[in-house]
Amino acid sequence: MPEPIDAPAALLDGLGAEPKAVLAAFDYIVVFENEAQVRALTPDCAKLPELDNRGVVVTAPGDDAGCEVVGDRVILTGDAVDYLQGTIKV
């Protein structure tokens, strides 16, 4: 179960933005106020491997009516870094 934590410096440096909340379990779950903040992120993927958790999930409520979440995920696999962005509508 994810627990609220103080954001590690490497996470804040890697994302380049101050989130509303950070939770930790296997991944860091980073919550921003709105979709625009998530879409504006330009993560420094070279800093994120310093983190001790498996990965980073970034999310915020969507701007459209209904149940929508926008999220980003940085996947670290050895020396390769993939940055994915997507929207889930339910």
C-alpha cells in the first residue's frame, strides 16, 4: 500500500517540478494538481536512476469532465531510459 512521504531530492531534481503529493511503494507515485502540470514536465532521466524505488509514476486529475487521469511513467531498465505518456479515460 503506497504511503505518503517527503519527496527525495533526486525525484524533485529529476522531475524539475514540485508535486502536490508523493507516495511510495514499489514505485514512487507523484501527484500534481492538474493535467497541464504533468504535460509540462520535462524530466531529467539521468537523475532518476539515483532513486531507490523501482520506478516513477506521475499523475493528476484530467481536465475533461468524467473520470480521467493523465499520467507519465519513466521506465528504467539498465542503461536504457524510456519515457511514456498517456491518458486513461474510464
